[in-house]
Amino acid sequence: MSDDYCDLCDLPKSQCIHGQPPPPPTPVTKAAPAPRQRSAATSRTSRTPATPPRTVARRWTPPEALKPLILSVLEEAGGELEADEVFVRLEEAIQDGLRPGDRETTPEGELRWQFAARRARQALISEGLMTKGGPGMWKLA
């Protein structure tokens, strides 16, 4: 009788998991996704979309809008200014053009338009129009 039962789990060897190979994995079959149908409005040959693109009113000024202003402020100053002075001159230049959200602060506590100006500076540096200069200095290339 002891040959018919497992020594580890006291189950009949026909039901015991010890010493038996694991069962083969069951194949998982996924249904093939249905092919997407292109409508006439989204086909590649269509030149005009079915609906006009949605325009979103921005709450604050995008960095791209500040690029030309930064370049003109730096050109007027001879090509180099301290960051604080750049912000003062930019604020004078765009005072009436600031949007309502520009005077709000970012989660870090910085004014949104100043944050956008710093992002514009980084873009201008990557485009080769400005160089990093020294700490706290904004400089034209």
C-alpha cells in the first residue's frame, strides 16, 4: 500500500504533484483584431480633413512666441545680458501681450511667462542662435 501513496503529501501517486512532470502549457489563442477601416475623411489621399482642427485658447504664452522678443532684447543690449535684466526688459516689451495665465506661478513657484522664456532660451540654444554663456547670463551666438 505504501507504494501507491506519496511520502510527501499522503495522496495517491496518480493525484500527487511530486515526481510528476508539470502539465504542458495550454496554448493561448487571441482573436485577431479586426482591420481598421479608413474613412474618406482620414484617408491619406484626402487633402482636407472632415472637421476643421480644433483651436484651443491658450491660458499662457507659449515659448515660441517669446523667441523673437528674446532675440531683439539681447540685440538691443549688445548681445549679452544677465537673466534678471532679460526678464525685466521682456516684461516691459510684452506687458500688454501677456495672457491671463502668464502671471500665475508654476508648481515650482516661478511665473509662467518666465518659465516659458527660459524654455524659449533653451530652444534658441539648441537652434544655434544663442550660447549658454556664463551662469546667469543670456548671450547671442
